[in-house]
Amino acid sequence: MPFGSNPVYPKQKKISVEFMISQLTEKIKMKVQACAAGGACMQRYLTEADLHRPGLALTGYTHLFAWKRVQILGNTECEYLSNLSTEEQRKSFGNLTRFDIPIIFVTAGNELSPALLKMAEEAIIPVFTTPLETVKFMYLLRDFLEDQFALQTIVHGAMVDVYGIGILITGKAGIGKSEVALDLIERGHRLVADDVVTLTKKNNVLLSAATDMNKHFMEIRGLGIVDIMSMFGIRAVRYQKRLEVVLDLYLWDDARPVDRTGLEKKHVEILDVQVPLIELPITPGKNITVIAEVIAMNYLLNNYGYDAAKAFQERIKTRIAHKKKTGLSDPRRVVDYFEGDTE
């Protein structure tokens, strides 16, 4: 398989706080408002997806303070500060502002006193407020940051959506990956990416997409480049899809063992995620497109708890047990009595 040696790299090594704020407001439609040092967002950067609630830091314990992360002040932190005197508040909040914190979010509609906001302004630390509850805000923000810093790799193949199942077709160059994908598109399925497929690990799931260069385009050897969206319409493409099955094509080799039952499940590891692997030998006249559709439907059946290979195995075991009990060995037909077929 071509996955072991592929380079792995984060989608982003760092992002600016300004970019994060713009994405939260434009893409996620989150309500956030600057209340201190809003103009400093361009000079502040994030390098990790983890969030931090600085409760211990406010009390004075800063030995393990993760100050490089986004800081969240929720109900607990704000209630703690409100119960302190003005001088104690400044001392407590000063435990934060003496670090080069990228940004502070005050959640659940809480507000900091003007004196504390002034301290943040003087330290050039952006402070934003949001009416969202702390848990919901942290979930949305963490999901965005995990996407930005997610590990990704690039693989060679054709990624298609077949009956809602993301199948990555791989194999040696010239074996017919793009032709299979094109046939699937003509049958009503959807192209994600051809030739160059980016795989991003997010929440232990692999998400696939094309690059900004090859999206919607496909190379057919002997024909050239074709634009799938212009040719087949918007229904024939999609921008992203979860990778659920790898279909590896190879030329038939008599010396290579072929799985005949499907009982031995194979997997390939990509970015530490186990993905089901189907190794399919290619011979003249074999309809790979229909087989790809069957792979997708069989995957759906497995998800619903039905495994055809195991069901057939149980039938064989039942037949063997019946043979031992009755002594009958001849295969029985499924119909006990032919009533006649006049069609």
C-alpha cells in the first residue's frame, strides 16, 4: 500500500487570532465582541488546538500555566473574581496578564470590570465576550481549532462517494483508477478527488478532499483532462467525504492468494486510523464499477449488523451438524417441489 511513506504534516502550523475571530463570526456564525485590545489580534498567534480555563492561575499557581492556549473565563472564574476586592481582583488577574496570552474569551454573558479590561489593554492581550454557554462555546471553538491543526497527508488515488460511502480507489499508475471513478460518476455517484487526494484526521476520522488545483478535474489517459462538474453537473461532485473503505486494484497474479470468503477482514493504517481494505485483482472483462457499488452496499449492511460471510459460514456449520445427525450428504435444493414454470 502507498500510505506508509507519505509525509504527514499539520494543516496549519499557526493561525492568527484575527483569522480565528473572522472564521468564528463568518463561518460558525458565533457572536463574539471585542472589549479590550481588539486591534492586537493581528499580532497574536495560536499554535495548538487545546483550550485552557485558568482557575488555578487566578489563585496564584502558575507553575504549570498553559498560557500559550486560548484562555476561557466562564461562570466559575468570573464568580471567583467578583467575590474579591478591587485590589485582589487586580492581583489575581495580574497572574494572567504577566504572560503573553494570545486571547481571553469571557463566556456565558459574563463581563470583566473596567479595571481588569484596562489591565488587558495595557498588556495588549485581546479580550472578547460571548453570550454562549461555556461548554457549548468550548465545543465549537475546539472543533474549529482541531480542524486547523489537524494532521493530514496526500495520497495517490481516486476518491468517490458511492451510495454515501467514501471509497478511495488505489493501485499502480495506469491500472484504471480514474476510469473506474468516471464510470461510477456516469452511474450517478460523486467524485471527491482524482489523482491527488488530501486526507485529514479529525476526531479520529479521516476526511478526504481535493486540492485547490485539481478539484472537479480528472485525467483520463489517452483523452486528457476533463472537468467533471462542467460535464456532469453539480450533482456529480462533492467537496469533502469521510474515508470509509480503501479499494486497492492490482493485476491478477496466480501466485498471490485471493480472499474468497471475506471472513478475514483486512485493514490499512492511515494517520493511525484503521480503514477497511479490499484488495481486488483485475482481469479482462471484470466489471470493477459494479463491484465498487457492491462493496459500498456490503459496507452498509455490515454497519447495520449483517455480515454475509459470517451468515454463510453459519449456514455451512448448520449443514455439517445436520449431516452428522442424519447422515444425509447430498446437497438439497432450496425448493422442495417445482410447481411448474410457465413464464
